[in-house]
Amino acid sequence: MAVLVFGVAFVGARIHAPGHAKGKAKPLGAPSSFERAVKRSVAQGGQIAPAVQPPPVASSTS
């Protein structure tokens, strides 16, 4: 009896679980407006500024 209850609960959990994939997975892609903006900015060229470095740590003696 316990095995039957466990089996029914297991099947029910598999069917109704929110994380369970119910269909085929589709590859994710960026919106077309974003892709156009990236292509446009690459075509314009230019240079990206280097990252700002924090000042070096210095210790002083008393």
C-alpha cells in the first residue's frame, strides 16, 4: 500500500512540478533591437576607455 501511495505521489510531483520542462527547450536569443544596436556600435568604431584603477595602497610609519 505504501509503495502505491509513493508511486502516485512521485508521478504527480513529476507532472505538476514547476521546474519540470513540459516541452522542448528553445535556445535563448537577444532581442533583434539589441542585436541591431550592437552591430551599429561595432560599425561606428571608436575606442573603449580603460577601466579606472583604484589608487595603490600605501602604509605610513609613525
